[in-house]
Amino acid sequence: MKYVALPILLLCFSMGLQAQTTVVRDPVIAQLVGQVSADSLRAHVTSLVSFGTRHTLSTTTDAKRGIGAARQWVLSKFQQFARQSGGRLTARIDAWTLPPDGKRVDVATPMGNVMATLKGTDPTDDRIFLVSGHIDSRVTDVMNRTADAPGANDDGSGTAAVIELCRVMSKVPFPATIIFVAVSGEEQGLLGANHLAQRAKDEKWNLEALLNNDIMGSNNSPDTRITDNTRVRVFSEGLPGYQTDSLAANIRQYGLENDGKSRQLARYTKEVGERYVDQLEVVMVYRNDRFLRGGDHTPFVNRGFPAVRITEMNENFAHQHQDLRAQEGVEYGDFVKFMDFEYLRKNTAMNLAVLANLAKAPSMPQNVTVEARSLTNATSLFWQAPKAGASANRKIKGYYVLMRETYWPFWQKKFFTEKVGLTLPYSKDHYFFAVQAVSEDGNESLPVIPRPGLR
């Protein structure tokens, strides 16, 4: 019996292998993902901590301590990377003075977001993709600007990720523009993010996605005793953060409560991030942010831009917003020694995969509609080609039509077509659909939910 069973088991095993789906990775993106270094991330965080405090209201005149010195150091890193970019990367501090607000800013304060812009190579493509972390740190008293506030994980981790992404990605040309930014003033009330989001709105940026990284480099929870460096959270808003009243009727009628732009970006982040980074699950959280907390993505969401927050799965609150002390056997403070740089490497690599896939992809299809003039059990979708991504040097391979059941969190099926329309034998009453444009290298745009074609 044992002799007979062995070939049967081998046959079953081989059949199982044949049934597996192969994950197709763009070799350029896969190579860049492999260049993200845990050692580099550790060095970036250690340098940020060396400034003692990076409190928003701390000194801007000391060359070795405070927020001013930290901003200048990040700028110098960006300028170093610009030399390897062939002229595509430029860096500057977007500076302004903030008057006292009677809340968390008690004196006129010099502010600055440190920005590096990797200009896209396609002159017909005006899309911008932005990745951020906040450079400022704090202790228990949010107004204490003099005490040491290492801020290794909150948010040295996010800022280090932005620096590392710039280091790796600045070597390679991308058709669309990517902006790397270390934002100031997060702990004082999302000040730098509000400034940048308003600038993006005033200047009419075609900002298709913001990935905000805040507290992403540790992996343990003391109260639940969970340690896990294989999962990371992506927070996203389901409903739009603006014009909700005017859009409410359409959202209610077609059941689109779970399909806002930020939620689509979160789905995209999960699919693409898990495609390229092994041993990492991207966990979608259907909230804009956590209880009692806020993040730099929110000012962008509130102005209509797709934006998500990326945060570690298990936070340790003894290492956030704490005076440096030991109390009842617990060491409080946000120190480098409490971080996991392999985990930070994976989370940074996930950011890279998403940004690169977006920046290499064509722009989104235009005027996507679903035929809704008659009662049918099939679904017909139509669209127009993207406005960017089809220049002389770039070709669109085709389009994916995505489909999922109305109660399902992720896209379940993909149908490829080279045409600008497709009819499927699935009822629009039972499923949600979306359309992506696809490059020749297989890079997908963000999905577009169709509007009903009623005339």
C-alpha cells in the first residue's frame, strides 16, 4: 500500500504546482526593490536622532541640534542623490513663517518642508505621485521644545523611508513625476501637510496619489504581547473627504460607500505591494486613521486628493510621545534600539513598488461608463484612452476590467482587452467594476469606477 500511494501523492503534488498562479513582476521594479537596504535605513534614522530634538518649535539656528539642523541634513541627502539623477532630481526647502495660533504654536515659527522632485521624463504626462514622512518629533508635553525627543520611529522611520526611496529611485527615469517630502509640523497639528496640500490645490497639481508613512519601523505591542513583522496597515477613507453632500445621492444609489479614491489607492497598494515584497501582508483598515490620532494624509484627503496612511501593525505606545524615563520596570522613549530595520526595509520596499508601478503606468482611462439604459444580465463598459502614456515613446498594451462582488473587499477577477470597451456575462447588479490602463511592461494605472451611462 505504501508503494502504491507514493506515486499518487507525487501526482497530486505536481497537479497542485501546475494550478499555482505565477506572480509577474516588472524586472526594473523588482531590481529597485532589492536595493532598499536595512543598513541604510538604520543609518538614516540614527542621523535623525543625533539632532537631539526635532520639535517644530526647536532651534533653527544651531548647526547640530534642533529642527533647523535636521532639515538641512535631509536637504543635503537629497542634493547628494540629485548628482546621480542625470539632472532629473531637484531639492529645496519649501519655507514659510507661521504666526502664533493660540494652540500649539505660541511664537512666530520658521517652517519648512524638505522636498525632492524627481521630474518625469514624458512631457505629456503631468501626473504627480507624492510620498511623505514627518521630520518633527516630540515628548509628552507637545509644547516642550528643548527636551531630547529622539523620534526614532515616530517619525524617523517614515522620514528615513522617504530618504531611502529617493536614494534608490533617483537613479532611474520614470515617465511621471515623484515627489519625496519630509514634512514639518505634524505633531503641532499637521501644519506642513496643510501647507503642502493647499499648495497642491492652488497650483492645480495632477496629484494622483499620496503615500504617507508615519510610525512604520517597529512591530511589537506590549499590552497584547504581539510581535509580528509580516503585516503593515494601510488606512484609507471610503467616502470622499470633500463635497460629500453633493455626491451623496450618487454614492447611495449605486452603493459606492467603499469605493472612494483613497480606498482604491489602498487596494492598489495592497495588490502591488504584496506582489513585490515577500513575507509582507498589507492589511487594509477601513478608517481614515486611528482613534485619538491624526496624520499628514488627512489634509490631502480633505482637499479631494487620493491619500493613505501607512503604519506598523502593532504600535508600542511606551515609545511614542514619551518623556525619556524608566518607570516601574518599563523604559519609555522613542529610541533606535526599539526598532526593527528588516521590517522597515519591507515597508519601504512596498512603498517603492507602488510608486514605481504608478509612475511607469499610463494615466487612468477617461470617461469610463457602464451601460445602464436597459435591463440586461450582461454588463457592457466603455472608456476612452488615457491622456498620458501613449506618446511616441510609450505604448499602452491594453486595459484590465476589474470585477468583484459587492460585498467583497478586493478585486476578484481581471479581464484583459486591447479595445476601449468590453461586454462581460456578469450582471452589473451583482458586481462592482473598474477599468485600468496597462503599459507594455504590465504596469497598471489606478482603477476608475464607471459612471452609469443613462443616455
